[in-house]
Amino acid sequence: MSRFESFVLDESKKREDKARKSYESARSSMLEARISKQDVQEIVSVIRDGLDDAELAKTIKRCAITNKWRLRSILKMVEMKDIIIPTPIAIVPDEAMATHTQELEKRENSLLSENGSPERKALIAKHQKLAARKWLGRVKTDVLDQIERLKTIETLETLQKTTVTRKITTLSTALAKRLVTDRLSDRFAQEAEKLGIAEQHDIELKHARRAMLPHEIPGLLSP
């Protein structure tokens, strides 16, 4: 009796170990089968844009999200007894996917056989355009900021040139007035000397020249 009991216990232990290994293997497989939200978005984007099938993309997205929730429910409730998984199974449209797969294989074979075909060149150009858009999306903010900085620099340079021009114009005007005053004074002195009244107006000429001192000319002494 004890031998039979030992045999039964041994068989039960073996079955328990086998069941545990099967459970752990199944759980690991389910965990590996999970796909991220980003993966779902990329798959949907490829089907919608690459295969040009928006309806199939919607179906695949719905299936992926539904099955993700179902897998989550299974992993959460797998250790409970007598449970019913609330999330239904979403059937993937295998037939539609197979149709696109066959079409892609045909296109691949056609492109490989015609390396320089217009269709291949068009696809390469489209790929490069998409890659450029993706790159531009990453640097868009930096590019716009740099454009604003360049506009600001251009505005400042324009203002600087305008300021320098006005300063030079003001200085030139002041110097011209000074030269005209000096010439008029010299001419007046010559005429006064001819008339014999130079000594009488000598003091007046000195006062007239002092009236236009260098520090009174705008910008003359400034750097």
C-alpha cells in the first residue's frame, strides 16, 4: 500500500512539475508576444501610407489594441480559478494581409528585375522625400529659431549702419559749417583790411571763431 501511495505521489509531483513548466513557458511566450503602443502605430502607419490601405490599417489597429487588452487580462487572471476572460478575441484579417503580401512580392520581383525602371526610381524618390520629412520634423524647431536669430541680426546690422551714417552726416555738416565760417572770417578780414578797419573788427573776428569750438561740433571728439 505504501509503495502504491509513493507511486501516486511521485506521479502527482511529476505532473505538477510538468504543468508548472508548461505554465511558465506559456506565460513567457505571451510576454514575448506583447507589442508596444509605438510598434502598433508604426505598423498601422506602414499599412495606411505604404500599402495605401486606410481601411485595413484601422482594422489592424483595432485588432492589436483589443488583443493587447485580452493578453493583459489573461496575465492578470491566469492564477485565478473558474474565470472568464472579459475581452474577446479580435480576429486578424489574414486574407487581406496575404493579398498585400503577394502584391509586395510581385513588386519586389519586378523591381529587382528592372533595376533602372521608372517605378523603382519613383519609389526611391518617394523614400528619400519621406526621409527628408522625417529629418525636417526633428530639426524644425531649431531651424525656425535660427531663422528668427538671423532676422534679428540683420535688423541690428541695418540699425547700426543707419546710426553710423547719421553720425557721419552730422559730423560732416558741422565741419562744413566750421570751414565756411573760417573762410568767411578770412574774407571779411581781408576786406576790412582793404577798408582800413581791420584793427577795429579784430576782436569781433576772434569772438566769432571762438563761437565754433571743437567740443561744440556734434561727434567731433567722440570716437
